[in-house]
Amino acid sequence: MKIKVHLVSYCILAFISFSATAQQHGLILNDTTSVPEVDETPLFNNYNFNYKNRLDSIQKTVPLTYNEYVQKYIDIYSGRKDMMGRMLGLSDYYFPIFEKALKSLNIPEEIKYLPIIESSMNPHAVSRVGATGLWQFMFGTAREYGLNMDNFVDDRKDPIQASYAAATYFRDAYEELGDWLLAIAAYNCGMGNVKRAMEKSNSNDFWELRKFLPTETRNYVPAFIAAVYVMKCSDKHHISSQRPSYIKITDTIQVNRFISIPTLANALNMDEEELCTLNPSYKKKIVNGTDLEPKRVIVPKVSLANYARIYEVLNTDIETNMKVVLASNNESRPARNVKSKPLFFYHKVKPGQNLGAIANKYHVEVQDLKVWNKLKSLTIVPGQKIKVYSSHVESDISSRLKS
């Protein structure tokens, strides 16, 4: 039976050009690919009232504080005219995607600027610790927020899927922390680190508790504010948008069978790598759609006259091993001869214990415990069994037995 294919036109400009920008331009400096390290206490002898007034004028929901730390990053990013020009060009395609996902959960629109400092808006960016995609999701967090990684796809690289996952994380972080700058900090270092900094400083003001956060996170929030400023005030710093080499209006096709991206590109009379760029999550250049789980393909807008060329491709199965194997958190690490270990264990709640104490005990996040145990609130009771996943299962079980 012929598959049903429907087209949904996107009113956005799609770029089909990725170069090895981040490494070529020295942007991958630590886990957060575009956040350079700065002096811990930069000198502040050039207070700029124009910068402060501009930040005040563009501030909406997220506080855009002006201080010496933000000034330092404004100096850095405004000086990187080529990089920021490319960010402006890429934003024509990506920002509408980010905005739609953020709006669906009432997340401030300003959060859309985070992928600039996370990944330089490169869906294939991978940090030294394995964070992947535009939003730089770690494997475990990605799974917890509904992203799929298997032998065919890595949803962390899918701009649409990953954006909705990021929006959900920010909803949870804001509900727990009550402040958008703290939610942004948590996105970098985890809610547990932020909550501990709040306790140590006895404050919920990012700038007050900043010194108790990891070094990278101390710089992360000022870098975010500076990126918002430079993107919004690019004309003040003579930064011009660099539109990608290929710009096209796109369509979305939902397919319910396995489709070869190279074969589809040939039918569309376009370069194979260009089509792969529009569909960065497919590892094998195969779209693994099924009747139960149709998959999305982004293609240049197809006219009715040209549709006949791709109809046969969309209705022909390809020969491939269709077995789907879930990816492992250790998939990129060398194989080792070790005995199989359990993925989780159960902690029995003691009188007086709360989720925060359990999270600290096993070096996990409160939000993780809520997700793993499908908890709708922070309330737990003595005797309740809490499922705990851990990369240190043996030592954690030993610790549990001794306590």
C-alpha cells in the first residue's frame, strides 16, 4: 500500500551550509563551545552607560544586568565580528524554531540566544564530555527529557526535538529555582549545584551566589547576557549578517518507511550533504520511518510539478538492517572487559529525609529523581522506595548498605 505523505510549508529560511566553523575559528574552548575563559575579577575602568541603556531597553523577562563581567564578554563578542555575523545569519533559520518551542511552554523568548554560547548554533557540536547538539544535551538528561538516541537517530541533533526538550528543562528549572538567571545557570551546571550555591550564600540572586558556582557557570550567565546584547545591537558594533551559502524555503514530509537521504537528494537534484544538513539527526543517512512512528524529513520546498520525481523514492523500501538498537551512554568510549552492572537501585526513604538529601548522597539531581520516579511534587514519605540511576552504581550501593 502506498504511504501517505503530507507537506507542511515552513515560512522560514533554511540554510544548507555548515563548515567546520567552531574549531576553525577557535571557538571550542571548553565544554560550552563558545564561552572563552576570562579573569575571575576583570577590571572595570570603562563603565559604558550606552551599553547599560541598551541592555535596559531590550530587557523583557530575563534580567539583563550590566556589570564588569558582562562588559568583558561584550568586548569579546563584539570583537568577533565574523563569528557573530554568522550567528546572525543562522538565526534567520533557527530562531523561529526555538521561539515556537519556547512559546509552547511560556518560556521567555530570550532563552533562544543560549545555543549561540552552547554550540555556535551547530547541531553537530559535541563537547569534550559528550554534550551534543544545538542545546548541548548530555546523554542522560536527553533521555529524561524524551529525546531518543539509537543506531539510526540522535534527537539531540534535531533542532525541533531538542528545542522542545530544552523548553521543558527550563520550565522545570524555573519552577524549582524561581529565577530565570538561576535557571540559565542550572542549564550549565545542574540544579543541584545552583541550590547548594543558594544555601551557601543564603541568597537567590545570581550575582550574590555566583562565587559559589563552578567557574564555567560563573562565566556562562555573563556570556549569555553579552550574546543577547551583541545580537540585538549588532549594528552598533558594525556587525553584518552573513547569510549562509544556500538559502531555501523548506517543506516537512512525514514518511512511514525507511528512506535513503542520498537517493532522495538525487531525486530532488540537490547535493546529498545539503539535504543531510537539513536533517542532522539521522546517523546513517537513512530516515527510519514506520507506520507506528512516522519520521520527519526537511526538504527544499517541492512544487507539484517536481513532486513526481520524489514520489517513487518516498514509496520504495530500501534494503537495510531495520533493527533499532538503543544507544548506550558509553557508546563513544572504548570497550572494556567488565562485568555487567545494574543500571539502578532503590533507596528506602528514612525519617526526616527529603529528595535533596537523597540527591546529594548519590550525586544526582533532584529533578532526575522526580523524573525517574514519576513524582509530581517534592513530597516523599518514610519507607518509600526511590529509584536511583547512577554511573557509580557499585560504590553507591556500597554506600547505601553502610548507611
